[in-house]
Amino acid sequence: MAARSRQFLLVVAAFAAAAILANVALLEFYVTNAHALEGPTRLVQYAGSAIAIVALSAALLKLLLPKLALWRILLAVGIAALVFCSYHEIKALQKALTFDGAGWLAPAWIAVTIAAGLLALVSFRRPAAVPVILILSIAYVAPSTVQAIALLAKSQGSRASSYKLAASPDQARISPNIYWIVLDGYPRRDVLKESFGFDNSRFLQSLDTIGFTVLEGSLSNFPITAYSISSTLSMDYTVRASGDEIQPFPLNDLYPVIKGKGPVVSRLKAAGYNYVHFENGYDYLTKCALDERRCVHGKQGLSELDVAILSNTPVIDLVTDFEEMTGKADAPLFAWGGVDDLGAKLGVIQQTPAPFFLYAHVLAPHPPMRFRADCSARPAEPDLQAWNPAGRPAFVDQLRCTNAQAEILLQRIVRSDPAAILILQSDHGTAFNGQFAKPPTEWSDADLHERFGALNAMRLPAECRDKLRPDLTLIDTFPLVLSCLTGEEFQRQPPRFFVTPYDDSPDFGRAFEYPPDRVQAGLGHQARAPQ
């Protein structure tokens, strides 16, 4: 009986060690990215899956190798899982050494994983190995576990202290349905002509024929999606002064606004509007809130968060390598959302009781370059930062596809809902000049022109069109719309322009403001980099 109890405890301890080792990468991922995550729910799901895979793998190996002690198999599976989920380390080395690993690196790492598991299976022969590995595993993850607990507590406290919106009912004189469609990374006409040699006149003229006004001098106020969308939906700049510096609002404070909990949606709801949120199925930032009543899903597949998590393993590279070798890009794993995904759900959206406000964020023409000009699928790695200068022709092809699909969608909306307000915008321009590989203080006039120049076209009721100006910035969008609905005076925000670097930049957590005349006219002033 005592021997059986000892064996049971050995198996339990070995399983605990294997479960910890299999989730080291997930724990470190959460600690590194907690500032950009709405919560740990998805990671907890992956952690549960990892533990289940460990158990299943050990059970199968036990069936194949019945004479081996189960605790030995569990330790070997745990070591193999640790190696398998450390693929991102070798990818970082590949990037640093700039060698090409396409086609062979992922299979090679699987071979290394198997070798590590076999070595562990051969090496761990004595039961004393179990408590040693368990203690080492706990010690290894202890610092990250403490950090994760602290970050989780901080995020919960931040959500608990989020501001409450008290919106008084607006006296709307008209209540048309409002469609706000964001085409991510869509440049302005002049940027396309100057930087890509592409004349976008035909598409813009098609907008004009169905009642749109194209604002030819419009600019984004922030060249990053999270800050651009949240500032538009807040009707205010999502930065604050901190001594002599300017700090952007924390990302966790922006998520509720982007998901329909901000001032614009609050005011529209108070005026009797129903809110509809379309999520494109890939972009993590613009997913529906967990409690969203009217969430319309685009194409379903692995999301941006799923890809980021699975990139700790060779899985993503195996899929993209296969697509590249076979030329087949229709794998259902990736939700490569295009405008057609929104068009497919238009009927569902229009079943919402009127009046409604739709926010639909479409991840096109933004990279990855996954659509050809005829909208057939192109093999592409799931990298949202793939602004490779050599990819300009592929971007133009993807933009042609976006134009074709958007033209059909907008004509459908106008035919079925002729009184609607339609807003077709980008959140920012392109970054083929390598803007985010350099400090904001080194951005040239050409860098600013490319990244801040954004598509902005509005279809407003006739009585509101005289308020449109070609140089309106995106932050003016909903003050203008609300003015149109209520008849109140439209007051523009003083134009301001900020760069908020990504989290892989040493300047992350700071905002850099550029003088309006430089961004608007390229007059050569320097960015204000707070000290």
C-alpha cells in the first residue's frame, strides 16, 4: 500500500512539473503583454489546453511504452513541451542574425523537441528526479508568477476605477442609422499618388456618385489604431500632461472606449440609438466586449492573439511554410478579414431596431498582404507590422481588392438605407518608410505625410454638408455627426498630432507631439519630444 501511495505521489508531482513546464511560455507571454491585454481569459484557456495535451501525450506514450514508469514519461513530456514552446527564442535569434529559416526552421525545431524529450526519458531513471524537477520548475516560474498576480490585481483595480459616463439625452431632430466603417491603414489620395504611383480617383469618384464627400486634406491625429480609434470615439485626445512630458493613456483604459463604452456611444445610446459592433475576426483590439449584446462576427479563425500565443511554438511557421510551398492560401486557420466579411453580415446588421450605430473595423488594406487585386487569396505570414518597402505593389493590389468590395458594399447600403449617415475612414496611413524602426524625433516630413494622411469620406444629410471641411481631422468626426443630429453648433477640436510608439520601442509610454503646420503642410518643424 505504501509503495502504491509513493507511486501515486510521484505521478502527481511529475504531472504538476510537466504542467508547469508546458505553461512557462504562456506565463511569460502574459507578463510581457499584460498592458496590451483586456484580461487573461484566452491565456487561461490555452493553459488548460496545454495541460490536457500533456496528459493525453503521456497517456498515449504509456500505451506505447507500458514498461516505462508513468512519472518518467510525464517528465519527458514536460521537458519536450518546454522546448517546443521556446520556439520564439530561436526566432528572435534568427531575426538578430538575419538568416533565412523559411521552410526548415520549424521542422528542425520539432526534431529538437523530440530529441529533448527522448534525452529526458533516458536521463530521468531515479524517482528522486521528480521532486528535483518540480522544485526547479516552481523556482523558475516563481518570479513571473508573482509579476502576473500583481499585474492581474492592478488591471482589476484599473477596471474597477474606470470612469462612469453620465450622458444626458440629446434632443435629436433626425435619427438616421449611422454606419462607421473603418478600413485599416487606407491612405489618402495624394499619398497613394506620391508614394505608390497609384491613382485612386476612380474609387473616390464612385463615392461621390452615391453622395459621399471626400475630405482630401484629412489627417489622423494618432498614427496607431488604438489611439486613433479611441480618440475618435472619445472626441478628445487620449493623452495627458505629466510634468514636462506627454503620456498616452494606458492601453487598458482605451479598450472599453473602442468596444463601445466611450462618450460617443454613450451619447448616441442616450439619444435612443442601438449600438452594433462588428468584429473582423482577427484584430484583437477591435473585438466585441464580452457583454456586448449586438456583436456581429466576421470570418472566424485564429485571431491576432491566438497567432501571438502560438508563435511561441512552430505551429504558425508550419502553416505559413506549407501555404508558401503549395501556393494554397485558403487555410481556415487565419481569419483574414476583408470587406466582404462585413458585406456578408449586412442583412444581420440591418435587422437591428432603428436607429442604430454600427462600428465596423475592417482589417484591409492593412498588412498582411493576403489579397491579390482580384481578391483571390495570397499566401502571407500573419504579421500586422509587415510594412516591407518591397511590399508596396502587393499593397496596391490589396487596396484594389478593398476598393472593389467596398464599392459594392456601400452601394448596397445606400440602396437599402438611403437616409443613413455613412462614414468611410481609415484610422491612419501606411508605414512603408520604416517609421516605427526609428525614434519619433527622427521622423521626416515624408514619414509624417505617409502615416498621418488618412482616407475620410462622409455621406451626410444635405442640410449638414456645409459643415464639412477638407482638412477635418478624425477627432472631429463625431462632434460633426452629433451636431448634424441635434442641430447644435459644430465646434472643431484644435488640431493636434501625436506619435505613441509601440511597446517594442524604448520610447513606449511617451507621446511625441508634432506642430500642426508640419503635419498639415510639411513645413519642416521638429517634433516636440518632452524631456
